[in-house]
Amino acid sequence: MIYRELKNKVLSNVAGLVLTVENLNDPELEAKRKATCEGCPMMDQENRRCKICTCYIDAKVGIKVNHNPLKLMRSEITHCPLGKWDDVDVANHYRKIDNKTLL
Ligand code: SF4
């Protein structure tokens, strides 16, 4: 039990780092993403992390492509898991791969 909790904590912290493959370099879009997250009930305001993907939002909004440590370092187009960044198609692409209900 303790091992599982420790493993989850380590994985969560690694996931929070959002392992960058390619930066976005689009300040306008980054600001738009951040504003969306800051108004989202799934944002942990105290720690500035998304409660779903566990990513640190201030880092995540500036990334175009990342490795996902929770998915065996799968390369992903950086996206909102709920499609709130006007990216439902991208979110659904990964939800389909992960056998999750589509948005
Ligand atoms: S990434 Fe999506 S679900 Fe997570 S806090 Fe931002 S808007 Fe909410």
C-alpha cells in the first residue's frame, strides 16, 4: 500500500513536469490557454496543476508537443484532457487510444 502511494506520488510529480518535446512559442495562445485553465474547476489553484492530467499549468500552456510519463512517454500534442482549449478533436484522439468515453 505504501509502495503504491509512493509510486503514484512519484508518477504524479513526474507527470507534472510536462516533458517538453517542442515549445509552442505563441504568447497569445499561451495566455488564452492559461485563462481557460484559471477559470476551470479542474484547476488546483493552490498548486497550479490540472487535477486531471496533473500537469503544472504554467508549463503546460507553453508546450506544443510533450512526452506523457503516465503513458510510457508517449509523444502527444499537448492538449486539455477535456478539450477546453478548443481542442476536443485532439483530446478525443487520445481518449480513443486510451479506451475512454469520447467528449
Ligand atoms: S488542462 Fe483543461 S481540464 Fe485541466 S485545468 Fe486546464 S482547462 Fe481544466
